[in-house]
Amino acid sequence: MFRPGHLPSRCPGLLMSASADRTHTTRQKVNTMTRTTNTTRRAVGAEFRAALWAVRHPGMVLTPITAGYSALEWGMLPTGSVLGGATLAALAWYRAHPGSFDHWAAPRVRAWRRRWLSAYTGPRWRSLMDAVDLERVHKKTGHTLYPGVVRVRAFSPNVDIVHVRMLKGQSKRTYQAKLEELADTLKVERVAIEATKPGHLALIVQRREAFTTPIPAPDMPATSAEVDPAALVIGEDEYGGDWTESVVGPAMHRLIAGATGAGKNSVVLAMLLGLAPWFRDGLAKLWIIDPKMMEFTALREVCENRYADNSADGVDLLQRYVDNMERTQKHMQSLGVREQPISREFPLHVLVVDELARLVAFADDGSEARAINNALAKITSMGRTTHHSVTATTIDPSKDVLDIRDLFPSKICLRVSSPTQPDMVLGAEMRERGAIADEIPNLPETAGIGYRVGERTRYPQRVRAAYTSDADMVEFVRFVTEGRRNLRSVA
């Protein structure tokens, strides 16, 4: 005898048969439900799609509701007065303080306008996807499916970052094959893509080129009092304002990356022009390592005995620079001070290292490469209080070549050859935020165009360095050297 619902242990075959029957029945039910779900030809109801849209874009729903409720509750005049006052306040902000408005408000206003009033919404977006064949037809329902726009960012007036949710079966390669068609259909300069997370990517849409003509070299200040070492004019930014760099303070060290002919030395030369009176009056000293023996050869006379044109001499010069820095530290210790203003006793020392990759990666001796890296690590970590600044250029910013690149607080990325290099130079996700330095055409007229990241922001800014001709350099050398001779004759 056995209890109902239980099989005796001596009947294992019957027990296994009953279990198999139950499993088979369960699978049949699941398969039936799956077939029912997959074979329906009805789409999700419009009201549920609208509700989902409202959840994803609450601002577009709550704003008109709030305005309507205010008009009904308090009347049209108070509501209009509040809206008008807010508009006037924004306009006053826009006119009175362009810097803060462009930093805080302009990107959000641009992003909203381009998200809802351009090709990234509704029928316009679907038409765009139809034109470049990025839509899909559902095989079961026959409905046309489109990639979804998740959000739009517009940190720059010339670049849109469109975050897209791809359809099932699509990948980054699907969109890479359509970049030219997307750019032509949108009537923009170029479109690049960046993978963000599984199933999503960012379309980086450059609407126009901000720089269409070369920028003339900045004027040299006439006197030392006119020099501002914290805001040396290098060129222009994409907003039409001055692009400035600092050789003092936290951002005094910089790394400039770019391919051959990208215009790296345009940044350096513009910086030197801005410091010309200080070089003349002894408030600044110029040190140069120039392995190419090309662009900076004309500056030998300004450097006096602080110039090197090969790896071995470069190591010696760097050691002298470090020794000078350490002597200044000991002198300040003897005076019992932690900081000193720039003066002839405590001048600004400007070290320029051209083509750092050439010195490190292709050094004849591995010990020379280690010595160069060690010296630069000391300078970038300890040179701020003693006024010892370093500016290095490189054609290859990878860690394999330049393992101290993160020690440079200020970085500039001009035209590069690989889509991974903007992130190497400027930081993680910078290309996704619009720094498509690898998309800059390799043309003489684009030299000096690149990206930098400001001290208080996390988005890249497109900039262009001024073009410094040979005549400008001759004038710079004459200004400094003749001025020194005149000062010595007077003394």
C-alpha cells in the first residue's frame, strides 16, 4: 500500500514517465504562448506608445501642462509676465556675460532646439532613416521599425552628439557603411560614430567647419607689463573668441599631439610670441630640444646655450633644467618662502621638447629614453612653484611610447590618424563628446585645427592655432636679441 499521490520506490520507471509527461505538457504550454506572442500582427497601441514617449520625455509634457494650469489658476497676465520676465532675464544674461552663458545655458538650449526642431525628431528622423536604408520591416507584423534617438547633446555650436538606440540585428559596422550618405542627407560636413554601450552608439555630426581661413600670428606685446602668462593668445576657438593657454599655475605643462603637418609648432610659436618681452628683459628663459633640427633652429640665439638637437644632448639639457629647478627650490627654502613672483631673480623657465616620441621611442639607447621620462616626470610634478614649465609635442601619444602623458595637466589634440588617439590625449569619452580629431582632413589649409578641454569643463572645444610665418619668427628673434643688447649697453 502507498499513500495517494506517491509512487513506491520500487517503481522508478513509472515515476520517470510521469515526470517526463509533466515536463512535456509544460513545454507545450510555453511554446503555445511563445507562438501566440510572436505571430500576432497587431502593433502596440498608439496610446501606450504615447505614454511611453511621455515617460521618456517628461519635460515636453510637464512644461505645457504647467503653463496651462498656471493660466487657468492665476490668469494669462501673471503667467505671461513670468514667462516674459524669464525670457528677458535669459536675454540679459546672453548679452551681459557671454562666457558663463555659453558655458551653462547655450549647450542646453542648442540641444533642445536641435532635438525637437531639426532632423532628429518625428517624421524628419524617419525620413532620414528611410533615405539611408537604416530602417527595418518587422517580418511578422509588417510594421516599419526605426532606430530611436535617445538624446541629443550640443556642447559646440558646430557639432551635435546624437545618441541612438540601434535596431536588433544592427551594429556599429551597419552605420559605418552609411556615414557618407548620412552626411550628404543631413547636409553637414561629416558624420562620425562612437560606440557607447551594447545596442547604442553616438552619431557625431559636424554641421560646419568653424575655421575657413588662416588666423594671423598674434601681436607681440611691446612691454613686459603687457604680458599675461596665464592667458597667452594662441589662436581662436569655435565661438570666435581668443584661445588662450597658460604657462603658470596648475595648467602650465602641456602636451600637444598631432600627425605630421597638423600644426603642433604653431601652438608653441604663438606662445613664444606672447612672451617675447619677458625673454628680452630676462624675466623668462627659453630651453629647446629640437631633434628634427628644423622649426626651432632659428631660435638658437634666443636660447643662448640652452638648445639641443639630439637625444644625447637632450638628456644633458634636461638634467641641467632639473638641476636649475632644484637650485631654485633650495634658494626658496633658504628664504623661507613657498612661492615667489616671477622676476629676474626667479624667472619663468620655458622648456620646449619637440617630437617627444622621436626622443623616447626611437632613442639610440634605452637608458636615454628612461632618463628623458624621469626628468620630465620630475618637471611636471614639481615645476609649478619654481616657474619651470614644459611644453612637449608628439606624433604618437600612446602609452607604449609616452608613459608619462597623464602628468601633463593641459592637453591639445590636433589632427591624428587613429580614432583611439583623441581619447588617449584628451581623456576617456572625449571623441564620443565630439573631439573627432581623426576626421580632420589632411590638407595644408586645416593645419592648426584641433581640440582642447577646458579646466572647468568635460567637453572638447574646437580650436585653431594662429599661423606663424618665417617673417614672424625673424621679427621675434630680432625683437628679443636687439632688445637684450640695448639693455646691456644701457646697464
